[in-house]
Amino acid sequence: MPEDTGTIHLVPADGQVVSPLDFAARFSANLSGVELTFLEQTASLFGTEAEIPCALRAPWIAAGDSTGEDADRIAARPSGARSALWVAEQIQFKGCRPAPEAEDFPFEYLEFGGNRIISTRVPFGVMTAEAVSRELLGYCFCKTYGIPCATTPVCVFEYASGIAANRFCLVLKLTGGTRAEAFLGKKPLPVSELVSPPADSAVFTGSEVAMEGLNTVWYAEQKGRWLAELHFRGGFRGLLNNNVGNDIIQPLTCGKHRFLLRDFDSFHLISLPSAASREFLDSFAVQCVVEVVKGSLPILDYVSTRTGEDTQQVLRRIAAVYRRKSSLWNSYFRYARLKARGLAWSDVEFVSATERAFESTAFLEASCSVILSDFALERYRRRQPRPYVPH
């Protein structure tokens, strides 16, 4: 599993450098009409080609096993599974570490209106045109609505040869800060790291994991607030992008912190109706609940299947444990109800839709990331290793 240690050497690569503005204009086929219109209306937020730093006017890519120190190299630090960080300049090369075509990476998503989480695979080490477009869309969305964002797009490398041909690397300027997962210490993330639930294990405290060196209540309040702001303007980060590793904690003076979001390569935007039907509210609530669950801190509890119970009965008990013990959910739901009222949606109907969302198969599947159960254990046995790589 990749770690943020060691050194990656970036070397010149065949291809071209594209400004975010030009990229958004060229590669928009995978965006919906609503998304494309929004991106076109906010494209002025991007810097121009003339603003791309001289050092980034030609593409760079991770070298294979070369470790020389000639002038045509950038020494960077590994960042996650496919990226590199140029520490001195606080520049991230997202998707600069291509792997053979046979290698790919797990990816999960929930279609709006769907009731099951869909698992698929995406290219390993590089980015697709759609992923870059969605990252740019998410950036514009955050800037437009004042949502704190930890990255700024600088340019895109369009690779032209080798195993990275026709793929991309998005170059981002970082604000600085620490990924929130660092405040979990050595606690399990996700809970699938707990392979079995021994009854006498001290790991199962029955409580949500507490962060170390960071106020957990403050963290939940910040994330809940900004997720509600995203959702009730029609924006969704995506299931894997919402994990705790993509939340940034920036230190301020006097021991205070600032919360920021990053990673939007599965961001989606939908239109919100002025009058929300039951059908829309049901789809919207499932999308919101599942994304919040996937972004929650682990709950070190174990929900076993009782004799004679069916799946729906187990689901209700898992939902009850999660709703009672998740600080993120309780923060988010408070903000969400305020946002729903602000849109003149019926509070009663929104709350009812949320109740139904917790009875969905999508919630049950998402719960496996944060709370252990017999259902989760069986699911882990049937699947490939979990789609999460510490950063």
C-alpha cells in the first residue's frame, strides 16, 4: 500500500500542458447539461494560460525506477496511490504515476435515484478526462458558494505516449494543512481493517472514534455544515471523495483551525426544484445520507444478526446505532433541516424522506465503511480489498 514516504522523481513527458479554462472547453462531453452550463458561467474563476508557472509549461510524469539527480527532474513526495507532492512549491501532481493497463482501482458511486452502491474500476495512477472535468466543476462550485476549498487548479498535463497516453494529470496548488485522517492516530479506517469481532476485544468500545489533537465535535460541526451547504445547492462530492482523508485541517493562530475540502474528481451537480416531490425527496435523501455515512468517523461497535432476523430488521438496528453515535450525522442533519426550510421544502416531508433513506439498501452497503456488522463481514469476504488508500 502506498505511503507518503520516500521520493518520487518526476521527469519530462511527451504531451502538452492545457490551462483549466481550455480543458473545460475541450473536454465537456461527460458533464450533464446543468453541469456544463454552470462550468461555462463560472469559468472566469480559472487562471489563464499566461499564469501557468514556467516550471509547469511542459508535462512531468513519475519516472519508473530511475533515481538520478540531473537537472531535468523534480523530487517529490508520494501522495496517495497516484499522485506526487512537490513540497517546496506546495504543488500536487494528481495522476502522474501511471501503471500498466491491467492495473486499476476500485471506485464506488450511487446514481441519483438509485438504491444500490455500484462498484466498478477506474484507471490506476492517472486521471480520465471526465475526472479532471469534475474536479474543475467542483472547484468552481466551491468558489461560487464560498465553500472552503484546499486546492486551486493550475494546469493539466495531457500525456501523449506510453502507458499514460490519452490520460491526464491535474496540477493543483495547495493551501497547506493536514489531512484529517492524521488525527485518527492508528485507529482503524475503514472498520474493515477489523477482520473479526472478538467479543473480548478492547477495540470495540461501542463509541465513535475520537480524534487526537483535534476537537471531534468541532470537526463534525464543520464538516456537517459544509456538506449541507454542498447538498442543498445541488452539489455532491461522491462517495469515496467524502472520506475523512479528503478533509483538510489548517492550523490558525491561538490554537484554532480552519476546515477545508479537497478532491472533487467524482463531483456531480443536480438542479434543485422549488417544489420538491416525494419522489425527488426520496432520491435526494438517499444520496445525502449515503454520502454523509461514507464521510463519517468509524464507530467501534458491532451489530450482530440475531436469530430469526431478516435483513430489514438488521438494517434498522444498524441505522439506529449509526444515528445515535455519529457526530457527523447529527451535525449534518441539523444543518440540513435548516437548509430544507430555507428552500421552502416541507420539514415533515424531508424528515420522512430521510427516515426512508435509512431503510435503503444503499445505506446498508454504505454502513459497512463505518460500523461493523455480520452483513459487513460477509460483504468483505465476497469482495476485493476495500477501496481506500491512506494519503
